[in-house]
Amino acid sequence: MELLGLVYYWAFAILLMIGFYAVIAKPNLIKKLIGLSIFQAAVFLLYITMGKVEGGTAPILQDGVSLYSNPLPQVLILTAIVVGISTTALGLGIVVRIKEEYGSIEEHDIQERDRQ
Amino acid sequence: MIILFGIFLLTLLVITALAIVRSESLFAAVILTGIFSLLMAANFFLLDAADVALTEAAIGAGISTVLFLGALALTGEHEQGASRNRLLALGVVTVTTLIVIYATFDKPRLGDPDAPVHQHVGQWYLEKTPELIDIPNAVTAVLGSFRGYDTLGEVFVVFTAGIGVLFLLGIGPAGRPEDEPDQGLRHYLVPRVVGRILIPFIFLFGLYVQFHGDYGPGGGFQAGAIVASSVILYALLEGEARALRALPMRFLQWLVAGGALLYGAVGVAGMLLGSNFLDYSVLASDPITGQHIGIILIELGVGITVTGVLLCVFHAFAARGRV
């Protein structure tokens, strides 16, 4: 039972590394960006997990409730999600321009053309 | 019971993530990313983060999927061949996973109230919110007032990213509806009927989330994404040109800058009234009313900028496909 409390952290580690694998091992640039967003989501999960308090409720104050989860990690992650999509959009914009200039979004094709 | 459900959701998340990475069709991978975000939102909800769950559902499962599909339409749906050093990557990833998992044994257990993260400023925010700000949603109080500087910075990051996308892709030639009569899904009965019913309600829900953010889960970030998704749905159904006629690019660019400026202006107003930057207490005779006014205004600024940036990015991708 003691170890059950760590399952969320393990899921964080596994998701983080699945995303990282896509970033380093997949040659396709869109796949790399998808991997990056999985990586990002794993970090979000870590923060939100740390903010949870046993028996607490969502930090929306109401009468008769005295135990709330920590609002601070939630605030940080809430804004991080929106910033994350904006930077992903910027990345996708760059990928689209690379496709137009190089005719491919595969890593080795691009490196091949750069060497010529 | 809840932890069992949590483990179930986490297992689904890991399976989905593996399927995303293994899938050779990028189209399938993007759709699975939408499912991944929805599962992640359910997980956040279980962990008491209602605001974050709402944001993840609106942005991850909604807008991000549309943007990825827009990019796929311009770059092609299939990836070719795997990388040469797959085994090396697999080795690095496995070793790192084991190290991180080993490190977690020192971490406090899930929900431990004595964990270091709860010993500092978080508790103070919860205690002081009723006294200083007097709104029920502590997340909004921290976001809008206690940590207003952070949020201002985030809004400018979103703003900068939007400008960056417009720089990279341009806004494209102004399309006229009569030039392209076959745009959108207008000829398909079911999407058209269902869409027309849904769009006004999605928009209304967006406004509710915007202005109810002080009392329940919600606020400018979520509302901006929801309003933008209703306009994107309109663009998908009726064709992009019609959406642009309703909300022209010039207007959207005003939104992008206007929201960020509104946020900054509220901060400067505090300074002009004799207090610090982003101190709302002086905006009204009573400090608590001042806080309420300030939070509503800056949330509005956030909502306007997020809507503007997401729609500009969407139109930039769509316009690129037209030329």
C-alpha cells in the first residue's frame, strides 16, 4: 500500500522517457514535436501530483471544508499548458517552413541536403 | 478506490503514449494525442486540479489536435523509416527511466500533507485568499493577483509565440468566400446541423468560463481556448473564408495586442493611483472591490490575447494551405 503512493511518479518517469525517446529516435520532425508534448504533459503530471493533499478537495473555498490541495502548482501548470501550445504552434510553423524549403521533414533528408 | 481509478487512467496513458510513438501514420498519432490529453485531463481532475483539467481538455484535446492536423495537411501524413541508432536511444531511455524511478523512492507519498511542497507559500495563499481577495477560487486569486507578474509574463510569451507564427507563415492572401465555394463541410448534412446547434453554446460556455472564473474553475486561459475552438469549428464547417469575413485577420491582430495591453494597462493604472505595478487594491475605494475589478480585467485581457493568438495561428496554417 505504501508503494501505491509512488505510482504517479513512476507513470511520470515512464511518460517522460516515452516522449524523450520520440524526440531523439524518430527522424520525423512532427513526431519529434508530438514527443515533446508528451514530455511536457509528463512534467505537468509531476507538478499536479505534488500538489495533491490526501482527503483534500479542489482549491475552491467553500463553507464546511477545511482541507484543500495546494493551488500553487495548479496555477503554474495552468499557464504552462497555454504557453506549451503556443510554443508547439511556433514549432509547427518552423516545420512547415522547413517542408517548403527542403521538400521533406525527415531528419536525414534535411541533413543530406545541407551537406550538398 | 480513487487510487485504483488513478492507476487505471495512468495505465491507459502509458499505453496511449506507446501507441503514439509506435504508430507509423502521423494522422493516427495526432488523433491519439487528443485521446492522451483527454485522459490526462481526467487524471488532473482526480488530483483535485479542476482548473488545470479544464485547460488541458480545451487546449490539449481541442486546439492542439486541430493545429497538428493543419500542419500535417501541409507536410504529409507518413513518416519514413526509423533512425539508425534506435538501439542506442532505447538504451539511454531505459537507463534514465530506471534512474528516475530509483529517485522517486525518496519522494513523499501521494497526498502526504507534510510534503515539503505544502510547507511554504501554498498554505499562505489559501489562508489569505478570503481575507485579502475574497473570491472562492484560490487558483484564480493566485493567478490573477498574488502572482500577477508571472501571469503577465506568460501572456507575453503567448503573444510572442503568436507573432512568431505569423512571421514564419505570413497571413496569406485575403480569401473571398465567392472565390472558393466548396470550402468547409457545408455539403455534409450531419456536421452542419450538429455544428450549427453547438457553436452558440460553446461560445456561451466560453463566456461563462471567462466571467465565472472567480467562483468556479475557469478564467481567461480556458475561456480563450473555448471561444477560439467555437470559431475554429465555425471555420471548419462553413469554410475558412467565411470565418475570416466574420472575424477579419486585422481584428484578430488587434485582439492579440489588445489583451496583453489591457493587462499591462491595469498594472500601470495601479501605479498611477499611487501603488505598485499590478496592485489592484487602489482601483476602487475599498481594497477588496479593487481586487475584484482588477482580477476581472486582467482575466479579460488574458482571454482576449489567448483567443486572438490561437485564431491567428489557425488562420496562418489554413492560409498556407491555400497558396
